[in-house]
Amino acid sequence: MGKSYLIPSKANERQIEIKKSRFIAYACHVSSRDDVMKRVEDIRRQYVDARHYCWAYLLGNPDSASSAAMNDDSEPSGTAGKPILNVIQHKNIGDILVVVTRYFGGIKLGAGGLTRAYSRAAEEVISTLELKLCEPVVKLEICCDFSREQLVRLWLEKLEASLKSINYQEKITMQLAISERQHEALIEYCNQY
């Protein structure tokens, strides 16, 4: 059985300034590497005149992530993407992308200063991020007689199952997704008939 974990429920943005450099941190929910790359490109278009667009993401359950990556975007190696990813990992949030856009203010921060700045920007945006619980789901197919359709639909609604498709033939076939924690209750209900 999978484990529930926290994910962003909506995007968030925060801004900090350090020695005249402006850091704009953006955090959001993502579901794939393609989604990550699209969001990073959206940020690049939004802040077209910025110097750096550093990012990190973590997909899946943070205890056993399916994928994680980072990018320093021409900042000195290890001073941007890695600190952002470290903050994400310590917050125990999954399916998340953090992009920190930097406008250079004319004063060099040095490696340590950059690491602290990117960490702080990531911390600021994540600490004010709205989160929700992501529960593992099971995909099922249910077949029933026409006379049972409304009862089954009511039960699915009660269990907060998501009806993906329905096919009417000799019997009704429903494709659905339901949380693992509600899966047993649905099987129990179906076995009664």
C-alpha cells in the first residue's frame, strides 16, 4: 500500500533582495519532467530580462521520489540548484518545482552568499505554500446491472471515487479511480451483491 504525502495545492511566489540582487522564487505542483520544463520556460518568458533561472524539482513521494533534478543555470556549480533541492527535501513535499529567478544587482555574492540566497528564497516560497494531501489511488473497473447503477454511483460519491468512464452494454461497466484507503470499503460493498 502506498503512503500519502503533501503536494502544493496552488502556485506561490515570493521575492527577496540581497545586496541589490533580486531573487524571485516560484513554487508549484508538477506531475512530470515535461511539466517541469514547460513551467521553467513559462518563468523564462515572464522574466525575460533576468540573468539566471535556477530550479529543482522532486516527483512522487518524497520518501521514495520517482525523479528529482536541479539546475544552476550558469551560476557556479552547486550554488543554486542543489540548495533549492535541499530545502525541498527537508520540507518533505512531493510533486513540486521551485524556480528561483535572479536579477543581478551588481554586487558579487560569492559561492557561500549565493548558496545562502538561493536556500533562503526557496525557504521563503515553500514555507508560505498551500499544501494538500496526495493519496495513492487504485484504478478499478466495476460491472453492474442497470438496476444497481444509481446505488453504485451514490456509493462511489460517498467514497469520493472519481468516475473516469462509463460504458452501457448488456451491463454497465464503470472505470474509476479511488483512494487506497477507500478501496476496501468499495470491495466490501460490491461483494454484498
